[in-house]
Amino acid sequence: MRSAIATVLAAVFVASAVRAQEDPWGDNAREPEAARETEQKPEDQKPEDLSDDDADAQAEVEKSAAELEAVRKAEEKAGLVPQAPGAGPRDGISVGLDPTDPIARDLSTALGTGLDGAPLAEPAPAGSVAAKIPELLGISDEELRAKYDIPVEMNDAVVAYIRFFQTDAREHFSKWLTRSTRYIPMMRKVLEREGLPLDTVYLAMIESGFSAYAYSFAKAAGPWQFVVGTSRRYGLLTDFWVDERRDPYKSTIAASKYLKELKARFHGDWYLAWAGYNAGEGKISRAIRKEKTTDFWRMMGRGRTLRAETKHYVPKLIAAALIAKHPERFGFHVDYDQPRDFEEVRVPDATDLHVVAKAAGIAFEELRDLNPELRRFCTPPGGYTLRLPQAKRESFLAEYEKLDAKDRLSFTEHRVEKGEPLGKIARAYGVTEAAILRTNGIRSYRQIKPGRMLVIPMAGASRGMLAGSQLEDRRARGRTQLRAAPPDPAPGAKRVSGTLYTVKAGDTLWTIAAKFSTTVDKLRKLNGLSGRRARALQVGQTIAVRES
């Protein structure tokens, strides 16, 4: 029964332990003032980082977030993680073991208690109880450790999580095993190149279940569950267009760098490094000074310096690694996903992902799956490197070249002026209000204030937007559209010279800049365009695109 094993393991966590030598690694050594914590506060993140993704990506994020939350609640229900914030390990651990189970009997004896709970001797230090489980009979401890390049212990806490994955979290763990082979080959190549143990991949397993879209209640994202602040330290970009925490390759590189720093900081102790990945290195350093030990397993039974989540993090990782390498022994029969083989292609312009998928001859969902870092329905302006399935690159490029600019996608920018409602802006550009809201990740009309720069979608009828030829400013429809000669410059504007270009239907400064490999700012300066003149290009107007 759960109550019996819960009592046993709760006793383990509060068991007394022999104190390590005084002041390990220097009790007076001060932690850097800017001690880096993995769990940054939400207020440290910029507002644009917290905005919702486009509908398709947001649906994947919410689905993965629900899975992580379900596992967390299962841990609470099983007693593995206390429900009350800040509660310590006295809440105990419960797993699906009958009191007569040989494991329960071994643990009780090792803990110095009978099956009735009566004390037999002084309890052993936390985490030091060696446990044998039926699934690994016939494999010695030495043989078991030889199968891993990370340190592996078999103790009461590890057994508790093995039983948790076999019972309460079985459905979710089965999905993790299925997904694991999508990313493990790539991740191990990165880990090997960075000089880390290959079995470190199982850290990503307990962090996200190998889901690129995983998102936690602590606002950590991606397979390695970075918060924005930490991810930026290791070169990951999070903005309106992309969230590279969800990029399996780039986030693995970032995680490798972080783990190497943690290992160095804690003198090669992987248990402390893993705990630091969960709690932040500063928290572990404080625990070492306060509790006078560098032994992670002894920290499990000391005070309340480390949260229960961190104390359980290491045994959870070991348990996941043990099952993942011996799934059949633990009763898991896995239908593994195929590894994601891909090749990269540079897309020069912002392009609707549905258009990309059609040109590549693949399903939209497959394209999304290979590029989970994209937050919008299109690639970012200015060009972007996409992943496509193997052998699709050349055929995609051939089809892409056949597309007109208006059939790909284009944008213009609009700075909101005082007294200018969204409906007026939408009518001026010939698009729907919903299209503007979706493109800018805006959920409330109240977010549209004077001075805010909006990105206006100017093509992509497949997404419910009008074609470029229909997007002239409706306020200018009564004006002459075609002119035989360039108009005289407006007061304050400069007469154009150099390489000239005649504006066509559907043109914007952004599309013209992309066509001539320049920037919108350069075009504005070259033609003396500012304010409304920069937003009201007319068909037949001549502008300079390069200086003479």
C-alpha cells in the first residue's frame, strides 16, 4: 500500500547523516552578487516574450503545457512533490508498492524499521539505502553503471521514481519514450562535440518529455526548459517572430554550455550540477555553505534549503535513464518515432508557412514540426533559414522561384497615431482587424496605443488576407493612379536621383527594399520620406533605390 512505502521513504529523507568536513569549498567564499539563477522571475522578461504565439503554434504550446502540468499534478498526488509551496521532504513519497513487496521489505530493513513501522535501529543517511529491484535482477551494480556515462545510483529515492513512472505517470512516460528517438541522435552528437556525457539527454526527458513546445508554469520553454533570462546568456533569441528555446538543436548547444559551467563550478560533481540546472547555481552554493556538505544525497535529508522539487530532481533523472535504456525490463513496449533527418534552406523573404509547405510538397504540420521555434504563420522578415525534410531542398527552391512576391507574403509598418482606431487602420490598408491582431500577437484592443508600431500583413490571401493589388490605401482611391512623369517633391522632400524605380500595385517600402537588397530606412532617407509620405506610396510614383 502507498501509505507504508510513503512512511518509509519520508523517514529516509529526514534521516540523520554524518556531517561532512567543516566549510567545504570555503564557508567564507562569497557567492557572486549576480549569482545566476535558472528560475528568473517573470518580471525579468520583456512583454513581447510573454505574448501568445500565432494560433497554430499556440495550440501546440498549450497541448505540451497541459502534459507537463498533468505530470506535475501526478507527482503531487503521489506525494513526490509537496502541494504546498515551500514544503519540505517530510511530506514523504508514495509509490505503488505493497508492504509485502521484496523492495519494501529491503527498504524497511535498511531503514531500521519493521513492516509495522516499529524502529529496529538508527535510520541510514538519506539516499544511501541500496535497493534491489526485480526488473534488474541478474545485473550487478558494476555492470549497471558500465552501461551509462553518467553517475547512476540505485537507492530508495530512485526506486520511488521508477515506480512512479511505471504507475501514475505511465501514460506520459510512454509518450516520452516514443518521442525520444526524434531527438536523441542529434542531441548526442551535440553533447559529444561539447564534451558532455551522452546520457545527459535524459535530462531533457524529465524536463520536457522531449517536446519542443513544452512550456511550464514557471515560464520555461523548449526541450531543455530555459527561462528567457538564462536562454539569452547562452545566445538563444526570443522575440515576436521566433523562440529559439524551442529549437532542439540550438537549445541543446545552450544547455551543453550551461551544464559545462555548472560542472566546473561544482568541481565535477554531476549530481550538484544537475540540481543547479533545476534550482539555479546560486541556490546550490548556498545549500553547500549552509549545510556544510557537498554530498547531494546528504542534502536530501538536511533542512529546507533545497526545495523538494530539486531534491527529487536527481533521482528522477536516474530513474528515467534506467527505464529508457531497459524499457522492456520495466514493462514498456515502445513504438519509437523515426529520427528527424532534415536539410536547411534559406528563405529570402517573409513567406507564409502554408506557401512554403506547398512549394516543398509536404504537409504544413510536418513543416511546423521541423521548425518549432517559429511563433507566427510565416518566416520572419529579412530572410530565415528553415529546415525541410531530406531531399526536399532543391525541389522547394525551384518552386519558390516561380512565386511572385505577392504570392509569398509582404508587410508594411504603421505607427499608430492619436485618435486612430484599429478599424480605421484596417480599412486604410484593406485588411481585416483580425489579421492585424493575429500578426502582431495582440489579444486586446487596449494594447493598441499611439506610438505603437504595427506590422501590417500585405499579402497571403490563403490566410484570409487580401492580395497586394487590392491593398492600396482606400483614402487615396480618388487620386490619379498613373502618372507620365515623377511628381514634384512635396515641401521639405528632396528631388530623387540615382537608380530609380516606378512603384507598382502592391508595392511597399519593405518589398521594394527587399527587391533591391537595401533597407526601408535607406529608402526613406534617400527619398526624403517620413510620416504619411512614407506610408502612402502611389502606383506610378518614382523613387530612388540607390544613390547615383
